[in-house]
Amino acid sequence: MREIQVFIDTEEIAEFFFHELVKRGYVPSEEELEEIADITFEYLVEKSIIDEEDEDE
């Protein structure tokens, strides 16, 4: 299997969840969205879907 580079931006995740939740009738706070984005990122790392790297690398 070949390796590809994927860049995950938690701000982009938060924006995605905001739009999806609003479509479903929910209006989350900015703090809630940041938490959801962080949890999503941690889930992807835990499931080995992505590897966490420092931005300096």
C-alpha cells in the first residue's frame, strides 16, 4: 500500500461540524466545536488513520 500525505486542520473540522450540526437544527458554541474537532483529530490518530506530526517537520 502506498503512503499519501494528508493534512488535517482542526479549524476546518470545526467548520465542517458547525455546518453539519446547523443543518440538523443544532447551534453549537465555538468552544464546543473546538472540543469536537480535537476529539475527532484524536480519534483519527488513535485509529492510525493519520499520524500526528509537529508543524515544523
